[in-house]
Amino acid sequence: MYTQIYILRFPKDTSDKPFIYKLVKEYDIEFNILKADILLQREGVMILELKGSNKASVEAGLTFLKSLGVKTERLATRIRRDDDICFQCGACTGICPVGALYLRRPEMEVIFDAEKCTGCSLCVPICPVRAMELAIDRDWVLPEETMA
Amino acid sequence: MSKAKVQKSYEEINARIKAGEAVVVTAEEMVGIVRDRGPEQAAREVDVVTTGTFAPMCSSGMFFNFGQMTPTIKASHVWLNKVPAHAGLAAVDCYLGVTEPAEDDPLNKIYPGEFRYGGGHVIEDLLRGKKLLLEAKAYGTDCYAAKKMKKEVTLADLPYALLCNPRNGYQNYNCAVNLSEKAVYTYMGMLKPNCRNANYCSAGELSPLLNDPLYRTIGIGTRIFLGGATGYVTWHGTQHNPHVPRTPGGAPRKPAGTIMVQGDLKKMSHDWVRGVSILGYGNTLAVGLGIPIPILDAEMAAYTGVSDEDLFTQVVDYGYDYTNGIARNYGEVSYAQLKSGSIIVNGKEVPTAPLSSLPKARQIANILKEQISQGQFLLNRPAETLPDGR
């Protein structure tokens, strides 16, 4: 199995087309929507985890998306925590869908496991002191060539 | 031979603190001491128990004076970094409240609003030594001719700055859930629909007023840790309500007592006073607060020996009930359950998350313990105790 997380940017005239359906049906790719922001007549952005039987099948699906004008970027974890700002309240642990932010008991310390983070960014606005941030550094988006 | 019951006075405890002989433990450490040795023996061995809490605390703010200029001004509207302060006190005296958003904030127009900057952030920025834009407008009088003022100020430039919080240190607080079918953004954080998460906000067994449930030692004049400096309890807080159901140990089973506290802002630190933005709700201030409790007798030892297993709060619906003033709860949970990571509500397991920082609360209790052990912090006998409802 081959699993990667991608940011997909849909041009505004494509937002009414059933891309994801075709990914499943024709390319046999499993998907998990981590974030979706799609507005009719405007650019849409989705963060998807794509899982295929091998790297080639995921790449075939991506090639299909690109042929229809969808811009794709592979996502490394783009969320980071500023440990000087975080005051360890734990509010984020209630909303992180994958347990990348969790409490270590019994100390009740808030731990951020960047390896588990899928980049959904729900924690960014929830953090009362904005300790979680989306990195804008281009290094966080990995070029396709580096795909392992 | 039966030993006489322990009775210690504030004077005796302070004498031991000054001599460097006082035995000081944190409220967490006291749990095991009382459990193992009983309250009478614990009272014999321990002189002071330190508590702590660090959480968003609405009803906080800063009194400040910004000094005169030439010609003089009697400000009627004042802003600090575009956050309005209340100027109707005197010519250049103001009060800045922490829930006040910046005047140009979009609020909840783009829902849920982010509330990036408000009164709490102004106070944190002052503590960080930043320069803030102070603006004032006035109508002008013969003795105060100026009609406007604009200058950059730092905390050092302000002749006077007092952190003055009319309600802090809530003795217990609701555990919040959302039984409605859409997500709600509350002061208790984001609550998912259909009761899929539960948020709570108390340090539990470390929380100051939960260790002195009937306000025997915490009262007007009690010296405390406030925002990294020394502060005082100056009154009971707004919404102080001793008339609530209590456990056999005296602990309230729902929100009860509160305290008004104040201290010199200039001596505080941004490590312990933090501006806060709560998504969809607004701004506030996270305050570090710690109170030492003198172990005068076995009763105080028993109170401070309270553990998370003995402390309960109620589960309240913020999807419908809270907004509509419906006094109803969905059962009681202990702080031990809340801290374990999940509770049962309506027969269903619901994950919990705290809004109150336990690592910070523990640090505060330890700082106080250190200061008292080294003879740097003495206890005050309250001039008056808080209303206990009796």
C-alpha cells in the first residue's frame, strides 16, 4: 500500500466535476478528506489522504487530476508548534482528529507528534494563544521528485 | 496518652516561615500525606499547602494612569493599540477590560471570528515591553484644554498600572458539552455536535478555592501569587455564590465562590499573564494565580488533602440549555474522570479536553512552595473572610 497526503487546488470552473468519484472508480484509490474548502465559482482547496495499492496507482490518479487542471502538492506536515507560546492548556487535544496533539498523563503535558499530524489545521484557530501555525516555508511542501 | 489536637496560628506559621523551618507542600503532594497519615497528623507535620491555577479568566483588566501632557487633557475616550479602554474615571485614569476586542476587529462577521487582538493582548504586550499606541479624545475644558492625544507608550512609561480582576479563581466550573446538531463556538471552546467532546476548566485538586471550600483562610487581604508577582485578594468576586450543593467534604459540586484580586502589573511577567483568543467567542486573559493555605488544624489539612476523586462538577449543555438559561445538567463527573480523558454522558463515552493548564498550575504551586520555604513569602490573616452563606 502507498499512502500520501496531498493538497489539491481546483480551478474555479472545475468545482462542479466529480473528480473524487473517478479517482475511486477508475484508479482504485481510497481517499480520506482531511480538509475541504470548495465554493462554487471560486477556487477550491482540498487536503486528501490518498491510498493506493502502490506508488504507481496513486501517481496515475494524480496524473489524471493534473490533466484536468487540478494543481497538486504533496504535503509534509505543515503544522508546527511554537513551544515558547504554547502554555499547555490542552484545548487542542479535544479537536485533533488523529491524536497528533494529546495529553501525556498523569503530567497532563500537551504533546505534539508531528509524525502523526495530517495537516488538517483545525488546531490553528482553536489554540487560544496561536501557538500552532501553518508553515509557509516552501520546504514543507515536497516536490513530486522526492516521493519515496 | 492522647495528643492534644493541633491548633496553629498565623503568627506561629509565619514565625516558622521566617526561621526557614516551615513545612510547605503543594496541594497535589498533600493528597497522599492526608491519605496516608490522616488529617490530624498531617496538620501536625505540614504548615502550608500551596495551590495554583492557570487558565483563561474573564472579568480581568487593568487600571492605569497615562500621565498628563501640555496642554492638559481630560480624556473621555481612550484606546490602546485600537482597543477601547473605559475613560470615565478621571482626567487620565482608565480601565482596560480583557474581553474588549480591538475596535476594527471583524468580530463574528466572518463566523467563527478569530478575535486576534483584544484587551488581554494589550496587557501581555505591555508586559513584553512592547511600545503601544495610546490615543485619547476629549471635549476640552478650561482646566483641560487638549482635545486629542496620540503617543507611543511602554509599561515603563505608564505612571501606574494595576492588574485588577473582579472575578478570578472560580471555585469549580461546568464541564461543557453540546447536545445540539451543529458545532458551537463557546467560551468553553469549540464543542462538536451530538456530544462528541467535553471541555472542562479547573485545576481540580490544585485549584485554590477547592482547597479551602468554605473560605476559612482565603479572604480580604490574603497575599497571593498573581501573574508572576505578589498580589492580594481584595474582595469576593462577582458571581460569588456560596449557596450551592456540596460534597460531605464541603467542596462545591458546581461553580461557587470567586475572588477579586489585584497586584502591581509592573512587577508581573508575560509568562503568567497571557492574552487569549477564543474562536467564535472573543478575547480574554489567561492568568496565573496561586494561593498558599495555612494548615491551622486538622480541618484545614482535610480540606487541602482533597483529591480529584473527591471533586465533582456537572455536565452542562452549551448547545441549547446554557444560552436559554435552562438550569439542567447531564450528570456529575469527578475531576479524576475528566483528567482520565473520557467521561460517560447519556450512556455514551465522550472524550474530554482541559482548557486550564495543569503543568502551569503545578509550576505556580511549586514557585510558591519555594518562596515560602525560603522565607520570602509570608501569609496574611484575612481582614474579613469571604461570604460563606452562613
